[in-house]
Amino acid sequence: MDGLISLRQCLGGAGYSAWSGLPGRVLFYAQFCTVEGDNTVMAEQAASHLFGQARKALDGEEVMDKPFNYLKEARSFAA
């Protein structure tokens, strides 16, 4: 995306015209920067939730996600 913006600016006014073909490419590639950022945030939120559930299960608290119920017994596994 940075390269496209630099190229567009190097061409001056022609880089902003449809004749150069750059405006369409810039619009096409701009969406990928946003999607990548959204996916990163969603992954961080999911990881935070999973670690929170694991922490609750290890502390003996009730967990919402059934796959973490086995962690309530985790201390006995280490013995």
C-alpha cells in the first residue's frame, strides 16, 4: 500500500487520474490493510477470552466453556 501511494505521488496529477490505473489498485489494496488489522484484533480478543477461561478453571471457578472443565483437575495431573 505504501508503495502504491508513493508511486501515485511520484506521477503527480496523472497518478490520481483513472488513466494511470492506480486509483483502482489503491482502492483494491486498501481493503486488505483494514481486514488484516481486524483479524489481529479478533485474534487478540479470542486469546484473551480463552486465557481468562483457563485461569478461572485453574482457580476452581465456574467456566462458561465446557472444553476448559478438565483444567479444574489439572493440579492433580502434575502430581
